[in-house]
Amino acid sequence: MMDLGRHWPSKVVWTRPHRPKHNKKISMDRKLIWEVFGSDGAGLMGEGGRFHGGGGPRSASGSGGGKEGSRGWGLAAGGGGETRERVGLGMEAIEVFRLGVMGHSTFFVASLKVFASDYKMATLAENNEFPIENNELALAETPEPENNIEEETPQPNKRRKKKSVVWEHFTIENVGAGCRRACCKQCKQSFAYSTGSKVAGTSHLKRHIAKGSCPVVLRNQGNTLMAPHSAPSKMNEIWNDVNNTPKRRYRTTGSPYVGFDPDRCRHEIARMIIMHDYPLHMVEHPGFVAFVQNLQPRFDMVSFSTVQGDCVATYLREKQGLQKLIEGIPGRICLTLDLWNSSQTTGYMFLTGHFIDTDWKLHRKILNVVMEPYPDSDSAFGHAVSACLSDWSMEGKLFSLTINQPLSEAGIGNLRSLLSLKNSLMLNGQLLVGSCLARTLSSIAVEALKTAHETVRKIRDSVKYVKTSESHEDKFNELKQRLQVPSMKTLALDDQTRWNTSYEMLVSASELKEVFSCLDASDSGYIEAPSAEIWKQVEILCTYLKLLFDSATILTGSSISTTNVFFHEVWKIQLELARGVQSDDPFISNLTKPMQEKFDKYWKDCCLVLAIAVVMDPRFKMKLVEFSFTKIYGDDASNYVRLVDEGIHELFHEYLTVSLPLPLTPTYMEEANGGTPKHEEAQARTLLSHDELGLTDFDMYIMETTSHQSRSELDQYLEESLLPRVHEFDVLGWWKLNKNKYPTLSKMARDILTIPVCTLGPDSVFDTMRKEMDSYRCSLRPETVEALICAKDWLKSEPVEVSNALVKMEFPI
């Protein structure tokens, strides 16, 4: 007989002082038992509510009662000092017995439900399927008693049987002193269970089975994913048969279950290829195919053509959303053009749009990648811009262009003539074409390194001597510690394709020059130590490279800066280079002269744009222009200040005179929406149009008076006091708050502050060479290349965070 007393509550016997208040119900239960089981079964309910067998309260009854053919199971209940009492129950007596103990022994009722069917119980016992420790069945079979009273023998102190359904799939194994592990019956993988008195629980075991982590379970179930609940067990089936309730589910803390969706898998593969620049042909690589088949055998692997179509479909889907955003922008859009080379002598033009949306958020999006068969021709840039404007329906919205390389006069002329057909050129096109600041800084830095190439070579050789030998580096570090040099810099060889690494190499070597001097005396192999004059030249070179480095670093941030930030950086470089050219030191003058020649061209091309942008900053306005021009131009500063003042007033006047469509009346609105006006309304509209011919002078009067009032709007802005130079000032946020106060000026500020000064991404700012398209992408169709590059930019980018960095005001004197 199975001893289940240790599974029941400590007490199921009611004594007289604690007799329940359900006497009426108990008496009904006794009557029902009597009718079903006869006098033998009536012993289940004794006088006073005691549960006992026919032999009395202290007797033990075997299998008593039950209909013909039913074999009762002896269930033991007791504990807490009470004498154990056995009740003999057949399968049919379960519900009758449940009525008497409902609400007083929930676990008792649950135990009866679990072991209700003697047929299923026998099956479990015969198949040895009860999950307990060491896979031993806790069934103590005893011969069926013959209605005689037996003295109950004390039960041994047995360990409580495991109740969790996970033990249908696991056994517990002792692996050491006080350490036990749960072993999966299917895949034989072991998991932590207990160490000493600490028990790990069963949640991780449920996840192993319920989530399909077990490979054997996954194969046995036809390669289908399991739900995030435990698999139905035989014990659960017994429960459901008796109780007729939904199957018990063990919820996990993992992610919600998502069924297998092959279309979504294809979509995610396309996104993965786009986001990480994987080759499209990877879906046909044997290693990747095998990986996917083992991961999800039900997925039919896609071909190159299929995944190419999926990537293009992702691009078109994202493009629709971006097109709606561009159509709704209230201002104009600025473009940057970055030309990439390729090994096939073709070029790829990257066109990036910069614009501010209705919420005054600055966006930067790659709009097109156009393959140019003849990238060096004068018409290459014009062709790419024309294709972009046509593709995005932006005719009339273009405000400026920023190009990464200088154009010939013929190229600039072709570009302006092409754009003037459908775009009004502000300030006669002076704002239309600008140069890339990052390219300019790189070219100047390369020129400086080239001028001082002998000095740079000696420092590079010294660093190479230390870094290419472990013993040399150890000796160098030992000398550094002995000399107690405070520098935290570490030596590193430069990458000559990125000029910032050369600058950092020179800076670190200059700070450690004392160590190099001592290394010359202590290491006989180090024979080309730089002289004191070389170290002096290194310091001078680092001083001018630092100007370029600080300005370029602003362009490497994850957020883009509005145009006003760069005026201060640019005029400092212009001033210092102009002073360097006039220096009496031949090394300084020879170093800065070629640098100044290159930068002076950029200053002349972009000075007006940057000056107008800084005027749109309420912290500086015209005051910073006046101050900086005085430093740069001296006595002639007033002439250049006047040019900026006239330019900003002329630009403001153009914003006033731009013809905007008047609001539609309800009749015109109905027609614009596709409706047909009535005959009387159409006739009235015709009369109105004839009447408007006589109001031309009135329209001119309105324009003139409005222009006069709006001009005072700019003057009022310039006359107001400057705002404090607080940290993290949001210039776009300020104009958003003051757009009602300055309705026309805010429109101009929105377009001016959008003008980009750089055509390169943050990772290419310090490059000394033009970017080159890799050979794999060159082998793809141009449309596919455009889809992959643009979709990656759109998927990873949100509205770009605008840099609110404080403009530094350490003015050189």
C-alpha cells in the first residue's frame, strides 16, 4: 500500500472542542455515503465529525466500501501527536469525501484528486513514473487487508516527495558532500539544485523544458517550439480528468511566446544585413545556412535574389515615412555632397539632407547615393543634385549646398544655372555653395606635417624604437617611473591616413621628451635621439595642430552642431595663422604660410554664412562679429562688418518679399479638395478675379508696409541686449519660443542655422584620403547599393540631438 500520509496536512481529524459548524452538511454527507457504500462505508464519518474507519476512531481500516470491482487505496493522515487514521476510499467516494473536508484541508483534497483513478495510479506505479529523488518510486505496496483491524505501525521519517512537474523530466544526483544536481532525463545535462541547505529551486529547470532548450525534447516534438509553459504531464492529465479544469501552467519570467513566422524571419535577416553591412551573398554561405537550419529547421533559407528584394523593400518602406516628414517641413533643406572613389574609376555621390522639422528638431538623413560614371567631370555634382531634388520632390526647397572638394569655376557655374531654374537663390547665390570644413582642416594638417616632415620623421623613429621591442618599452617605462614624469600619455605609432594620430603621437612624445633624453644615455642601441631644437619644433607644430584638432573634434560628436558654433572656431584659426605668417621665427613662418593660404580660401568662401549664423545666436549677435573682425582686419574691420550687416538685412528683406500663397477661402478650398462649386459661386469667383486686377496697387502697398514693419523686427532683435552665455544653450529652442515675437526672422534663423559645415560622417573627419567604395558593393546594382546605405542610415538614426555646447570665449589677444 502506498503511504501518502506525509503528503497530507498535519491534521485532518476534528476533535469535539473544535467541531466545525457544518454539522448539517456532514450529516447529509453521511447519508449520502450510507446510500452509496452501505454500512461498511458509513464508517468514514463517525460521531462528532471524526474521520475513521468502521473499526472506531483509533482503528485502522483498509479498503472498506466501494462499488463492485473497485479496489480502495489506503490513505494515511495524521501527525501533530494524533493517532493516524486510515480511511478506505474507492474512486467513486472521492467527491463524497471532498464535501466533508472542503475548506478545512485543501492539500488533502488536492492529494485525493491527484490519486483519484486507481487505474491510472496503477499505471503510474507499474511504469515507475513517479518523479522522486534518485528515480526511486515512493510506493510501498502492501497486501490488501481483509476488513480486519490492524495496529498502525509508526511510519519511518521519509523525505517529502517532489511535487513539481519538472521532476517528470529530471532526476537528482549526488555529486559531492552536500551537493546535489538535477539531471535532465533526455539530454543528460545537469543543473544546480542544492548546496548544503541552499536550494536553487526549479524555475531554471522549467525553462529548460518549457522553452525548448532541451534538444532532445525539441526533436521528439517534431522540431516545433514549445510554449513558455511547462509541457503537459501525466500527472496534469489526471488532475484535469478529475477536476475538468484547464491544464495547470507554470509561467516563466521570460519574453512572451511568439510563434514561428517565416515572413518576419526574412524581414529580420534583411535588417541584419542592412544594419551590419553584411554581404547579401551570406545567405548562401554554407556555414550560415547550417547555422540557421539548426536554429530553426522549419525556416526555408532565402536566396541572394530574395534577400536583395527584401532589403530593397525595407528601403522603400522607410523611404515613405521619411518622404512624409520632408514634405511637412516648414523651411528649406540643405544638402551635403560627398564623393567616394572606387576601384572601377566610377564615383559614388552621397547626398545628405539637413533640415529642421515643425518641432524645431534638427535632422540629418542620407537621401541618395548616386553612381557617377565620370566623377571628375564638371557636371557630376549637378547631375547628382538634380537627381536628388527630383527623387524627393524638393524643387524650390533647396537652400544651400556643401561640397567636400573644390569645384572649378565652370562646375560652380553649371551648378548655379541648373539650380536657379527652380530655386530662388538667396543673396544672389552666395549661400548656395560652401566648402567642407573637415576636408579643409585635414588638408591644412597634412600640409603642416608635410612642411615639418623631417621633424615628424625623427619623432616617429624614436617612438617606433620603443614600441616595436618589448624590452625597449620596459626600459622606457622604467625610466619614466624613475624620473617621475607626471605625464599620463602613452606612446603610440601614428596611422598616416588619419592626421589626428600623428598629432597625438607628437603630443605624447613631447610630454615624454625627458625620458627619451635619458634613454639615449642608458641604451646604446638608441642612437637617433631628437635634439633640443627638434623638441622645440615639435611643440610649435603641436600648437598649430591643436587649433585644427579642437575644431575637428566638434564634428566627431554623435550630435551635430548648428552653424553658429563654428564661427568662433574658424575665426580663431584665421587669426592665429595670419599672426604666424608674420612671425620672425623662420620655422613658424614657413610652417604657417602654406596653412594660411589654404585656409584663407575657405574663410573667404564661408565667412559670410558663418557670420550671419552667429548673428542668429542671441548670446552674440553682431557683437562677436565686430570683435573678431577687429582682431583679424584691424583698421579695415568696419568695412567687413558693414558687409555682414548689409548681407543680413538684404537676406531678411528677401524673406519678406518671397511670395507665399494666400489662405484659401471655403469656395476655393472646396475646389482644391476635388469638389465642384455651384454655378453662382463660380460666377462670383470670376467677378472677384476681375476685381483683383484693379487692386494691384493695393497689393504693392500691403507689401511695402509689411516690409517696413518687418524690417524693424530685425532691428529690434539686434538692439536688444545679449543673453547670458549659459552652459548648454539651445539656440533652436530659443527661436522656437520666440517665433511669434519674430515671425519672419525665425524663418530665416531656421534656414541659416541648418547649413552644414561638414560633408563627412563622424568617423571620417580626420581622414587624409577620400573614401573609397569597397569592391563588393561595386559589384552590386547601383539601386541596391543606394538601398543598403540609405536604409542603414534611416534605421539607426532618430532625430539628431543638437549640440548645445557653450561656445568658448578665450579670445586670442
